[in-house]
Amino acid sequence: MPVFPDLPLGRRPLNDYGSLEAMIRTLRAHQPQDLHAERWRQAHPQGTFAQWQLQAKACLREGLHCEPGLVELQPRTLELRPREGFTLERVEFNTAPWSRVEGYFLLPTGVSYPVPGLVVFHAWGGPMLFGKDRIVDTGRDHALLAAHRQTYYSGRYLAEEFARRGYAVIVIDAHHFGSRAPRGLGAIPAAYDPFTLGDTEYQALDTLVREQLYLGVRQLNWAGTTWAGINYWDDRGCVDFLRSRPEVDPERLGCTGLSGGGWRTNILAALDDRVRASVSVGWMTTGNYQQVYNVAGAIGTFCLLPGVWDRLDIPDLTIMAAPGRHLVVSGSEDELFPPEAQQDAARQIRAGYAWAGCPDYCGHYNPPKPHCYDAQIQAEALAWFDLHLQGGGG
């Protein structure tokens, strides 16, 4: 019987499966993990990075269970507002036969076009009735939004920090968030404006929407797809949108986000070769460590990919993005992920990028911080993007 590795942990695990804990650990140890980069290299000493990468990407893409086929973007600008240092456009465009998304496009002013472009993702945790509005100032605010922004972004609107530094930015709502949260379901009204709700009224409605997450996962799975698959093609559509704009350089594109946005960064960078640089914040670990330490608090519906995690591990997402320039930001005080897992993942990614022949194209920033994308991390992300999308970083 396979034996689960004895992993050193400096923190008390946050989850315990009770009488089923031994079973679940043995089950994980039984999985082949045959496309995990380190195991694959051991099993194929003559194999090349390109051979592994091709197989790993195919596994991940198949695991998304989502292939919309060719879709005409048909973008449209709904509103345009001048802002200090950029213009703010409210836009909409197609990402799949079943999805036409609304987003904010921030285009810097006073610069020479074309400029580099970024897809910037909002986090998973936080007020679910808001998504893109968390990181873009639309001229409206809510006390819960302001508190979220202060806790996780040093009070700043993340997308605007990049726009004011010369990057064109696109932001959309993830599935089940903001304008894409369910309406007309159970006690959830058919129409509502979250900006107009008082705190108590908001919390009650937010709770109702969260309670539909499990139903949402079942609906998507029974329709033959996954949450990650739906969002990957939406996010890939954002890359299409950036490339459709003449003001944006199609060869200088990147993506970034916190938490669930960091996860979306990992997936998009892994599978879309048009993404040249990325900064993933607050979502890096290893499967074995996370199985022991914290599944309940860290593994959301966006992580569920049957047919993938029995073959790949989380650091492989970043390794398969090579030669994309990828910076992983892991706060050592982030309670969601054990520090030992952060360090082991960083080691694996460094080894993977060295194997790919581009060791300088990956980075690991591990500040003594909790789960956040604060001003200091924003500065590190901007420096990374400036190097690889604005400067001479290759």
C-alpha cells in the first residue's frame, strides 16, 4: 500500500477529515502523479522539457472540460469616461457561445501606442456580489468594498495602479461573481444593485449567493464542464480583446491577480502562449502539503479538476508556462498555505525553469506578509512587468 510522505509542518493543520483522514491520505499517495515534472523526469531520463510540457498542457486542457470552438469577439464599447492618467471604458465581448461578458478596459493616456496589456483578476474571497468593481474605481463605492480594498490592496484599486504605469488593462467578473452572480434563484431577487444595499441587507444577499456555489458546481459538472474551464475561456477571451485593440501591443501581454485571481493567472499563463509575463499572488503550494494542512479553507470550486490532480501538481502549472516570465508571490504569513509548501513549490519551479533552459524567467517573492496584494507587492509586480514587458528583459 502506498505510504503518504511524512511532511514537516511548523503550523498546526487547519483541517482534519476525522475518521476518514487516514483513508484520504492513502488515496492521495496512491495517485500516479505521472506528469508531475519531477516524477516525469525521473521516469524519462532521456526526455526533454518540450515533450513533458506538451503532455502536461494536454492533461490540464482536457481536465478543464471546456472547448467553445471559434467565437467572434464582437466587442462593443458601452461607455467611456476620462480619468486621471487613463480612460475607463465599459465594454462587452463574446468569450464563448454561452458567454458575452462585460468588463472595464483601462487605456493609459499621454503615452505612445501601442502599449503592453494586462488581464487583471479580482480575488475569490471578499464580497461576492462585487467582482471587477473591487479593483476598478467606477465612481461608486460601498463600505464593504472599501474595507476589502484596505485589507488586501493597501486601499488601492489594483487595476488602476497598472494603468497609470502605462499598461492597458482589462478586468471582468469571474463566473458567479458581481454581474454574473445568480439572480432570480430561490430567495435571490431577479434584479438588484449591490451598491445600494446596506451592510445587513448586503450580507444577507451575499450569503444566499454563496449558498448556491455547490449547486453551481453541480450544474457546470452536469453540463459537462468545470468552473475553471468556464473561467479559462473567459480569461482567454480577455487576451483576445487586448489583441483586438490597436493601442495594445499583441506581443507584450501579461496577467496577474490575488488568491483566486492568482489561480486564474496560473491557469491562463500555463495554457495561453500569448501571455508573455505573469505575477501570481497568494496561490502557490504543493498538493501533498495542502492535503494535510488546509483543504477546507483554501481549495475552492475553482480548483476542482477531476483527471488533473492525480497526474499533475500545483507547481507544474507555473513550470509549463516556461518560457513565459512568471513571478510567484507567497506571503510567508499567509494562513492559507504552509510556508514549507511555498518553499518546496519555489524549489520545484526553479528546477523546472532551469530544465526548460530559462532559469532567469521565474522568480519567487516571499515577504513576511499575510494573504494580500498590498502596495509593496504591487511595486514588485510592476517591476517584474516593467522588466519583461516594457524593458529589455528578453
